[in-house]
Amino acid sequence: MSKQNKEIDNYHVSYLVIFICYWFYIIKINLIINSVFNFSNVFN
């Protein structure tokens, strides 16, 4: 039973890590898109 609980905990931890990485990835992509968009506006 404790082994099963540990596997469930590991699953939740890995899911949380994936979610955090995904969130940072989206923020990073948004920043890059915004900076590129602002950069193109400077030339227009």
C-alpha cells in the first residue's frame, strides 16, 4: 500500500514539474513574440 502511495506521489510531482516547465515555456514564447513584434514596429 505504501509503495502504491509513493508511486502516486511521484506521479503528482512529475505532473507538477511538467506543468511548471510548460508554463515557463509559454511565458518565454510570449515574451519573444512581444519583443519581435515591438522590434518590427520600430521599423514601420
